[in-house]
Amino acid sequence: MKVLKKLFDFYLNASIHVAFAVFAFLKITEIYFDLSYPKNIDLFIFFGTITGYNFVKYAGVAKLHHKSLTDDLKIIQVFSFCCFLALCYFAYQIPIKTLLFSLPFSLLTILYAVPFLSGFHKNLRQISYLKIIVVAIVWSGFTVVLPFVDSIQEITSNLMFIMIQRFLIVIVLILPFDIRDMQYDAISLQTIPRKIGVKKTKRLGLILMIFSLLIEYLFTAESFMKTPFMIFFFLVITSLMRAEKAQSKYFSSFWVESLPILWWLLLLGFHNF
């Protein structure tokens, strides 16, 4: 039992679960726009997510405690390096146009963690409200626009509205994490829940999800897509309303991040029914 728990914690701490969530969003885009299965771009984004998230989460820790790293963190470092090598391999396999298009989103990820403001003491994460916007932009760019660019299709208005929808959904999915982290974040880190309170944060999330629902019904033509989205919609709202500062260890890091994966699996089921 301890071994299984240790493996599960590694799965979460090494950002594998969040990579599957991003991968699920990517596959949803492919289904929505009937894109061919681009294996190289899918794996490029999957391994890029693990590399990027672990860099953001552990770069500062590794720098401060390099000589006294725990065994778990050392394993994550080795795993992250292997994922980085896989990222480089698949980056070599995708078209240069796709790779160049991914650079601004990759740069945002780096600047999210690396201090470059106020005399190199602040990064994007430490600027009020910018943290959640940067993450939503990066997820939307990688999971909506990048596969479209890779498939060499014309950018349409529907694509832009789906990107806006994805942006709003990612913001709402981050809110339970920000509510949880209120008791741990520095006072200077003005996240949405810290600034407007938990109740107003939940209302904001509900409004954003309603806008996402409107986009779904206005800009998706296939009827089989709507039922999975409705299930996903209610699960997101339920998770947001249940989010509290004192929440279980796995509520946000596993259950909330599982929602995009569930949406994708529901889409697959309804698509093949």
C-alpha cells in the first residue's frame, strides 16, 4: 500500500497528471476540428508540459537546496531531464513553423519562474493577477492554436472562440488551487481569492463557465459534443463550489485536474457511439 501511495504521489509531484490534462485538452481540440492524429506534436506538448511544470515548481527549490535534495526530488530531477530529452527529440520532428509558433508560449513559461523584473527579484508569477492569465494563455495556445498551426489549416473565427472558451475554462480550473493556496502564498502574491474573497471568486468562476457554455452552443456544430460538455460544465461548477482553503490533499491536484481527462473520455465515447 505504501508503495502504491508513493508511486501515486510521484505521478502527481512529477507533473505527469497535469501533462495528461493538457494532453486531454489537445485531443479535445483535434476532435472538435477533425484534425488528423499528429503524434509528434501531441508528444511534444506532453513532454513539454512535464518539463515546463517541473522547472516552474522545482527550479527555485533545487537552487536553494542543491546539496541536500531529498531522494524524491532527485528522482523527479532525473525524470524531468529524461522528459526534456524526449521534448528535444519531438521538437526536431515537428515543422519549424510549428516550433517557432510555440516559442512565445515557451518564453512565457520560463519568465513565469525566472526573475527578470524589479532588479531581477520578481517573475511573472509574483505580479498580481498575472499568474492565472499567463497559465491560461499558455494552455490555450498550446492546446488550441498550436495543433491547428501544425495541421496547416486556416485560422477561423470558430477557432478563436474555442480558444477564448479554453482560456476561460483554464482560469476556472485554477481557482480551486488558488483558494487552497491562500494559506500558503505570500501576502504580496495577490491572487483572485486573496483579493476578492472566496465567495466572490466562486461567483466569478460560475460567470466564466456560463460564458464558456454559451460559446459551446453558439460555435460548435456537432450535437455529440454538447452532452459531454454539459457533464464537464456541471462537474467544474461542483468542484469550484466545493473548493475551500482547507481541502483534501488530492482534491485540486488530482480530482480537479482530472476533469479535462474525463471530458475527453466522454467525447470519445459519444463520438464513437
